Amino acid sequence: MTGPVTLARRTMGVGALLGVAAVASSPQTVLNGGIPATYAQSGVQGVPLSFVIVMGVLALLAVGYVAVSRHVPHGAPFYAQLARGLGPGWGLAVAGIALLGYNCLQVSLFPLLGTAIAAMTGIGSWWMWAAAGWLVVLLLGRYPGAANAKFLGVLLACEIGIVLAFDIAALSNPAQGLTLDGFVPSELFVTGGGAGALVFAAAAFAGAESLPAYGDEARSTGTIVIATFAAYGLLGGLYALTSWAYAAVVGATRLSTGAVVDEPMAILAGTWGPGIGAMGTVLLITSVLAAMSALAGISARYLRALGDDGVLPAALAAVSPGADGGAPRGGSLAQAAVSAVVLGGFVVAGVDPMGVMFVWLSTIGAVCILGLLMLSSWSAVSFFGKGNGSRESVWVRQLLPGAGGVIGVLTLVFTGSNLPMMLGLPDGSPLPFQIGVPVLAVTVLLFVVRGRWLKRHRPQIYEQLGYRRVDPLRVRDPRIVGLKL
């Protein structure tokens, strides 16, 4: 054998996986964009509480998802779990939703990166810098997950350091004294604003659920479970603390009146000096780039796994060479091509990069992830109901996934009813559904049609969708590299 036939197996521990999840969520982006926007558009003081509530909801939704991932390790986890739990047709439909969601999230960050660099340097247009970012992400896609995790982990450590420095600066200089009003239910559940705060909070966690996609590379199925819930806990705590700090330094009066407030990096520079403020701005750019790379890696693993299963062309399953295993080369190239086409289309159309491209694509991506988590909960109930995972407790097999499925449906309806607010449209505007539903329907239809074709012409492949097994005799395992027999 001249090279590996799969990804770099058993090379990512809890720390590496946790780093990937946190990077995909991009705490710096939440600090500089999500939190100020949530306060501005919701007009409520209970934003910190919204992050705590959403963290709990998403953790509940993830119970069935990560539990099934222990029994169904796969590079395209939502697809494989639905195929095994509810049937191949459901799995294929969900594959389309997952690819749409993760690609929308990844491409939505191009305008954020481009406008940030253009504003900082005063050179060129946003799309020029976005194109440079696209090239960097493409190059990073050549490296296995463990190698990328080391690079992303360094950026994440610096990123969280800056966020915590902001928290210290803000809490040390409260405008009207420190209070716990942000955690009081009456400050969140108010007419009109509370719904918006909860929806924005849910969008901030997008990407944290992605770790089962690294099933081939994780050291064990248990590391995925630990890292997933650790990611939700870390991000939920950090976002609640940071939103509380932001409200403290700005002041309840200014927030309630909708007054223009200082940017977080300006607040940071005011306490720690211009050098730290400039560093924070640079790290904002690198954090966006790191999030783009992490999300591109998730999409690439989905494409590779679907190519390996025979759903998509086999060329997508190509793996780059490496001593201990490779990276999803075919999937990375395909994802880069898709992002280039979408980015180019928006540039040619001349749409507002932040007001339209960033907001709409990130919202579509977040809604797709919520829908996937909801469906995975119901699929988990069905999967375990077939006798799989008999060693799991009844809480894991039935009760918690069932509760997650019910709450997931309510959350999705709740989110859908607030889409106009998230997109800056008038209440009740049908535009999000007039655009989003056809895009989603076409994507799902393409995969469903592919499934019907496989069922008729390749029934042996169709019946095995989601059952991919890695043959250990054909795979290099880093733990035995160099072993002499």
C-alpha cells in the first residue's frame, strides 16, 4: 500500500475537537457583531440569560445526536443517522440540508472578512480580500484535521484571551454599576424583544454541533461526546459573560434608547491601550478566517463521506497523502469550487455584502442546523427503538431525545416566525420563505432524485447508505506506524 485510503484516524483528542467546535462558532465574531446586534434589534436587557437558555436547549437536542454517533461513526453524521434511523430517503434529504447549511455558514463569512480587512487597511474592495481568504482556506484544506486543529487552537487561545480581556475591561468600568438584570427572566421575556434575543443566541452556537463529522479522526467515540458538550458549556458560559459585560460598560439607559455605542475593540483599547485594541482587530480577522476554515472542513468531510458511500461521485472521496492519514482532498476542492461560485455570484450581482450576503446566508445556515438537530433527535428515538445501543440508558435511548425532538419542533417554529426580524425586514414579511423555501426544496429534491435513481439502478448501494465501515486492514493507524513485525 502506497498511501492511506482514509482520513488520519485516531489523531484528534478532546482538546483538538473542542478547538474545532469553538473556532467554527467564532467567539470574536459573536462579540463584535452578534452581541451588539442582538441588543440593538431586540431592545431587551436579558441577552445573557438568552445564551444560557439556548445553551441548555441545544445541549438537549444534541443528546440523541451524539449518542447515535457512538454507534454510527460517519463523516456525514446527520445523513448517516437519519438513513439508519428513519430510512435512506430521509438520510439523503438531510444530506442536502446539511451541505446547504454548512456551506451557507462558511460563505457568509467572506464578506465579514473582506470588509474588516478593507476597513483596517484602506486598500482594495471587500471582495478582493475575500478572494485572498478563499485561497488561504483552500490551502488549509490540504492538511489533516489534527494539523489544522493545532493551528486553529493557537488562534482560538488568542481569540478567547482577547474576549476575556474585553470582559475584564467592561466589568471594571460599568456605566451604571454592576447588576444581574441580564439574568432576570422578566428582562428577557418581554413583548417583541425576547424572541429576537433567543433567535440571535441560537445562531451564535452554529458549528458547535459539528464534531461527529470528525468520527474517523477522533481518538474514540467518547471524545466526541465529551468535546461536544464541553463546547456548548464553554461557548454558552463565554457568551453569557461577554454579553453581560457589554451591557455593563454600555449602560442600560443607552441600550434601551438605541443610542450608538462604542465598538467592542474601542472599549478594549480604552482600558488596555491601543496596542491591545489593534491586536484585537487583527485577531477578529484571523478568527473569521479560522471559522471559515473549520466550516469548510466540515463540508469537505460531508462531501467525502457521501462520495465514499456512492451518493456523490467517487472523486469526492479522494484523500491527500500523509504519513498517518490524509485530508479530504476531493471534498475540499469541491467545497472551494462551490464557495467560489456563490461568492462570485454575489459580487457580480452587486448586493450589499454585510446587509444582505452575510445576514441572509448566516441565517439560512443557522436555521438548517436547528432543523438537523431536531430531526436527529427523532431519528435517535427510532434508531434505539430498533434494538440498537441496548447498553444505553432509557434516558439516552428514549426520554431525552424525545424531549429534544419536541423542543426542537417548537424552537424551529419559533425561529421561523422571527426570521423577518433577524433579516431586518418588516414583521410578517413573506420574503424569507419566498427565497429560503425554494432554495431548500431544490437542494433536497436533487438528493431525493439521486436516491430514487440509486434505489432503482444500484439497490445494493441504496440499502447500505449510512452503513459505511472503515476496514482497519486497509488503513494506516498512527499508533502502529513504525512497528516492526
